Amino acid sequence: GAGWSELLELHGAIARSGGDVALAPDVMQAAEEAVNRLVDTDRLTRPDAPGLAVVELRAALAREVRRLVALDHAAAARVAVAVADRLVDEGRLDRVGEVVRQPGRPAPGPSAAALAARDRLVALLDVPAPPSLGEAARAAGCPQDGIRALEGEGRIVRLAPDLAWSTSAWQRLAATALDRARSGPLTPAVLRDATGTSRKYVMPLIEDLDRRGLLARTPAGHVPGPRAAGLRVPGRTG
């Protein structure tokens, strides 16, 4: 009868008893080309995406394998996993978390729409009494990763989970607080009136300025702290 290699060449794939599947060289090459085509198509159609989801690649590759050879769904799925994993192991495909992409492809930066959403959020927070951070983010269409990016870039100052100012607004408020503190001990009521806000805003602000050493607490009120002369505007509290 026909030998193993002849059978493999005839059928293109043979499922073995252990569950793995042997592929003929031409079928393996076609499967690898399908992977490259799928990954390239994803890059062209979604240039801002970090890559093609592994689960999507495996599903699409399994369908391609079933077009090439007569395998059931389970066997084709095993082939898809094996082919994709081998390309990653050989460095012919990069896997980052749950996505794959062509080797050397840099992670994309934020899209123009994402950058515009961040700008909108900063603008909404650029007032003495901003809306809650969650409300502002929803209005701006800015997701959590955008908020984290703004913190990391120093464009917003976040004092509580739902309270943040643009860095320029925080700087103006801090300067107002220091001006008043230099004239006499600063109290929440004085800062509230000076900024036209409420205790909801001035209490966290004063606590933040105390932590930074820009103000110092005394029995009579807050006075300029040891770091008041060098007012800095970091993007996040520490």
C-alpha cells in the first residue's frame, strides 16, 4: 500500500491518534501565507489597532485550513493553534498579550480621534469647578486609557478618583491659594470665595497643596510651605 508520505501528499493532512495533525509541506506553506495575509489585512484596515487578536487569527486560519484540506472543525482548530504558535516561536510573528502583528511593527500611537477626545477632556477640566471626572470623560468621549495618558503626560492633575483639573487650572488655583496664604493664614472659606467654588473643591485642593509642601497647616490656617517658592505642576499626586 501507499506509504505515509504518499498518503500525506495525497490528502494534504492526516489527523493522528494523539490528536495532532500532520500537514503536507504545500499545505503548511499555504497556511503560513494565510497567517501573513490575515495579519497584513488587519494592519491595513485597522492601522491604529495594536494587532490582530489571537482568537480572531486562529478562527480565521482554521476556516482557511478547512478550505485547503478535509479536516473536521476540531482538527482544523488544532492546526491553526499550532501554525500560529510556531510562527511566534520562530520569530516570524510577534505576539504581545492577546494580539499578534508582524515583527518589528511598532505599537501604534493614539488615533486622531483619541487625541481629540483627550483635548476635549482637558478643556472640560480647565475651570475652577470642573464636572466630575467620570462625567467629563463621558462628555468628551475619552476612555480610561486616555485619562491615564493625560495623567502620565502631566496634562491633568487628579486629586481623587472622580476629581481632576487640567494642569493649567490646577496651577491657577494653586497660585491663588499661595497669594492668599502670603497675605494671611488661608482658610477653606477664604479660598472658596477667592476661587468662586465650594468646599467640595477647596478642601481636596488645600490637602493636596499641604502634601506637596506648597502650604503648611497652622492652628490659624494655612501658610506658605517650604516648597512654595518653587511652585511646580506635576501631572499626578504622589
